[in-house]
Amino acid sequence: MSSEAKRQKVDGETETSENPSAIPPFLSWCKKMGLELNSKVHISMHGTVSQYGMLAHEDISTGELLFKIPRSALLSQHTTIICDLLEKEKESLQSRSGWVPLLISLLYEATDVSSPWAPYFALWPDLTPPDLPMFWSEDEQTQLLKGTGVPEAVRRDMENMEKEYNSIVLPFIKKHPDTFCPEKHAFDLYKRLVAFVMAYSFQEPMEEEEEDTGKEVFPPMMVPVADLLNHIAQHNARLEFTPECLRMISISPIHAGQEVFNTYGQMANWQLLHMYGFTEPHPQNCNETADIRMVTLKEAALQGAVSEERVLVQEKWDFLCNMEMVSEEGALVFGCSEVMTDEEVKTCLKVLCMSAEEFTEYKDNEGWEEDEDEEEETMTIQDIAYLPKSWRKVLHGSAKLTLEDYATDFTTDQELLNDRTAYAKLSPRAHNSLQVRYGQKRILHQVMELSGK
């Protein structure tokens, strides 16, 4: 998780979930907490792409400090008023997500009018979360997002959320009746706070050597001011972490009147919608991706195969599973210009297209081959056209099968996107869903075209 979570405004839409009058008290609180804001910028709800944002009212050069946040102003399991209680109970608060301690902190602080972070929470009346798909009906998810992978991600989120609340959070709440109340700190509030954390929290970046040692990932935390900045792929600011504070630095010139944009990283539109409730209109998101499920590759290899060949395909699939190269839930990821999972794509296609003799030899060698003299470069989308014909056939079939999973076809979505009158009549949810579908289908069509040559 990185910075904030906001969707872009749609023409004619009004924002109702924010409170402009809360900004002055919030800025006073920031000053009291030691947060330093560059005089060249200001927080606003007007002139921004979505909700709150930060605007420059003077030219800003590359490398300027936009604001600095002392760590004492961050809201986490270590700074909450109930930090000692959380530390005492930390063994019982372990969870797969790692979010439970922060969520319990927010349950307490967001419902306590005397909380030191009350001016921060006042920015979001009633803690109204961004319009994430988790708040859509199942019918809406199916109608608008079928085939995108978002409904499946939401389903997993809900299952994990309910499991963590019922098995960890609720027992903790009942164990501490002087601090919490099951009716006040109910699942509905917990769900909204999960969305709040998904959309607005940050995580401390890990150094490469820490990742290599398998060190536990840092838990999320709330970062006032930084979480108000909007996101675009071509951002102009970056958050830096130091032991004493967090610093937002400009990474390119920002002219007076322009908005300051942060980024949460390389996020495809389906990820932006799932976690943050908005998308970047085509073709602005250079990080767009499309997934082909690994099992779909197997299905494509099985198409047209006779019984003996089908048995061999299944044997190859089982071998790839044992190699941990594939899984039933796994996906092959294709970007706008690169194949993001090129090693998996090449290995899967190579094995699935081997003759029986080649596969027997490959198995006997346990999948190992002699190292190439030079390390291969990252596979580009255009490289698909130069793959062996048998590989391209399987890849073409898998892209075609994937496109059949969507509720609408590529041409229909393309025509709707290009029809400005019809597009303007869509609801915000339909807008965002169309951007997700079209971006994915565009990449899948490119894969089909290149693999069909």
C-alpha cells in the first residue's frame, strides 16, 4: 500500500464525502504536530482531479521539499493511545494480512472525540470510504467487472475480512469492554476502516537485503497530508522515509496552478479500482496489465488434442505444478510493452508444446537445462510474434479463451469509450469498470494478433 485512494472526478459529479471546512482545523493540527508544509503549496478540494489534493501556487523546482511529517504525527499501532494494550496482546492479534493492530487502533481513535487524531478523521465525515468494489452489489460486480479479476479479489477480501474480524478482532473487543463495545465497533465500521486502510495507508519500504532475508513486512500506517495527494502514473512527487520523518520531494518541476501527484507504484487500472476506487482514463495509465490464468494456458493446450495427447498435457501440467512454476490460482501477466512474467510464460509454453520424447528427457533432467551464455533480456510484447509456432498457437488460444470470460466484447467497449455522449451518461462505477475492461482487452487483443501471425 502506498499513497491515498481517490478516484478521478467525472464531469458534473459533486463530492459529498469530504468536508472543506475541516481543512483549516486540520492544518492547525498539523502545525501543532510539527508537520512542516512548504509555503508554495496548499491543500484544496478545488482544482484537483479528485476529492482532496495538493496544489502549487508558486513554481516548484525539482528536488524541493514539499512537506515533512515527523514520525510522532503518524498513526499506527505504535503511536495510538492504546499502543500498550496492543503490545500486550500482540500474540493474539497475529493475522495473515498483518493489518489487525492498525485496524483496532483506528476503531478506537476514529470513535473517540478526544483522540489526538480527531482533526485528521474530521476530513472524512462518518468515515465514508472511497467507492471500492467491495461496496458494490454482486450484480454490479458481475455486470460491470466480469472477467477482470476484480470480483474474485473482492470475494477473497471479504472472506479474509470476516474471518479476521470474527476470529481475532471481536474476541479482542469482548475481552476489553472498558475500551471497546461490540455494538459500537461492529463489523460494518471495521469493513469501512479496511477500505480506509486499503485506500489511504502507507507501508515502510524494505531494503533489498531485508527482502532477501525474508524479514517480516512492515505493518501499514496512516500518514496525514501525504494521504491527501492524488495519484497518476506520471507523478511529480515522491515520499521518502527517514528515521526521524517522512519527506515529500518534487521529482520534476511543478508550475504554479498545477497539482502535486504522488504514486503508489506501478498499478494497473484493475488494482487502482480494487484498492483505491478509481482508474486512470485510457491511455494515461502506462502500467496497465492483463492477466491470462495459468489454467487457461492448459485449457488452450488441451483444445483439439486427442485422448493420448490430453493425458500428456495433463502430465506436463502436473510437472509444472510440482516445479512450482504454475498453480491453479496463478496468472501470467502481460503489460503494455512487456511480458511481466516472461520466465513463467516461456517455461509453460515450452513444456506444454514439447513432444513426448522431449518431455521425458526434460523430466529426467528435472527441468534443468544448460545455462545460456548471456542472460536473456526481458520479453517484450512484440517478441511474441517470434516465438515458435506451436507456442504461439497455445498463447493465441489462451488469450481468446480469456476474452470470452468478459460480459462484453472488445468492439462494444471500444465504441462506448469513443462515443463521448454515451460515455458521459455512464455512472462513475460504469466509467471505471469500462476503463478496466478496455485496458485489459486491448492488451489481450494485441497478444492474439501477435501470436496469430
